[in-house]
Amino acid sequence: LYFGHALCTTNLSTSFAAVTIIVSCLDSYSSASAAVADQTISVNAISALEYLLACELCSGSRRNLRPLREVALLQSELPHSGYSKITRTFSIVKLVAWIRSHLTENPYGVSATITNRHKVATSFPLHTDGRRRGRMVSNMAISPNNSKLVVFAHIKKLNVMKSEDELAGAQIQIQACREAFLYLLAPMRHVAIDHCHNCTFVLGAVQGIVHISHCVQCTVIAICGRLQARECTLCVFHVCTPCKPVFLDGNDSLKLAPYHTFYPALGKHMATAGLLPWGLNKWDSPIVTGEGENKASLIL
């Protein structure tokens, strides 16, 4: 949402298409019935929208993320957001109009990070035939602390090592890599690995989820809050996690094994990521969804 002094955006993974869908839903709801005009919702209900929407207060070059509820209750926004101090509720019609008029694509998402002129981009050495072997794009220099994003894309036949200085606290997106080794030794928020083939990923401490999808013949070594995999084939996961790994539909011939890697700063990174003190390692207690072949495709 763009205000004169505030910016609200969808969460990190939301695309412009998703924004369009949200706007359409808001329009449909607000025009569905005349009775809606008299309906109100509580302040607590606004907090639930924070799963989809994030807000950013802007003052000159400074940008600070704030909860949607806090921005909606700003004195300057009360006439527009539809809040009544008497009933302590929001008018649905005014709230929907307020959100719709300012909703925009996430400025810290993948597409925005790649096109932003303030991004930090690193191109890796070229092939002997002159073709590019991938790149790393980061918004670390311009984004708020909980919106940091680093993208590794199209890396081929390379060994890449990145440390805490370049990755700490970031969400990591790894896309379309081939025959590559990536060592990302840092405390990270989340890691998403998508459409990679014949790669090895050694990850530091990941506070949240490591999500792997559409990968073939990949090895993932990670300490994380949770592991998820979908539509992967012939992949191996060496994990240490306090939550049961989740394997969604479309997987085939996967192997689970305990975490077996160490580096000097691992303990520090686990503490930074909130993974200490450590409890049980549930790497060998997976949850497998789906029917038939998917349920028989996991080997411990």
C-alpha cells in the first residue's frame, strides 16, 4: 500500500498476479451485498491480514516495516481506513477501499529485486564459449531487516561459497542451477530451491523452512526449522530439524539421512537463527502426503 508517508506491500513471495487476485477479491466482497456497507470488523481481525500484507513507513530515505494494524490506526489514516474510536472497529467498505487504492507489488520480492537499479548483482565467470554461468542478485543494501533477499539463478558447473557477511538474515532463492555446488554458510531466514538439477547445497542454520521443489538428483545438507519437498526425484536430504520433514505430492526416489557437516561458526549461526537450545532431531520421522507411488518413494 502506498501512502504519502507509508508503504504497504504483500509478503516476500507475492507476485503482481497475486496482487491482482487480492484486489479482485476485495472488490467482489465489498460489492457483494448492500448489507456489507453496515458491517464492521474488529482490530484483531486486521492483524490476521498481516499474513498477506506488510506495511512500511517511509521518512526520506529511511524505511521501516510496521504491522498493518499499526498503520491503519495512525491518526492521519483513521478517516481513510474506516476506524471508529467509538465502536473500536473498522468499516469494511472503507477498509477495503483504503487497502485497494494503495496496494502494490512487493518492492522486495524476486522480480523487483532483479529489476531494481539499487540492487547488488554479481556475475560469475563465463564459460569457455562465452556464455554466462549464472548470477547472484541481492537487495541486502536497501531492504529492511526482515525483507532481505538474495537470489542465485542459472549457476552452472561452478563452486560457490558465500558467508555471513553476504547472507545473514536473508531469504534465499535458488533457481534453475545445474551441476553446481553452493556453500551458503550463514544464519538465514528461509531457503527455497527450485528447478535445479544435479547440484549440492550445503546450508548454514536456517531459521524457518527449507523448501525444495522440481529438483532432480540434488543433495541438500541443512540445519533448519523445517524441511519441505515437492515434485523432487532422486534427491538426498541430510537434515537436522526439530520438526518432522514434510514431503508433498509428486516426489520419487528420495533419501533422508542425518546431518553430517560442521564448520567453525555453526554453533554461533544456530544461536542467531534461534535453533538453540536444541531438542530432538526428527529427521527420521517424515510426514508423507499423497497416495500410491509417493508414499513408497522415501528411503531412510
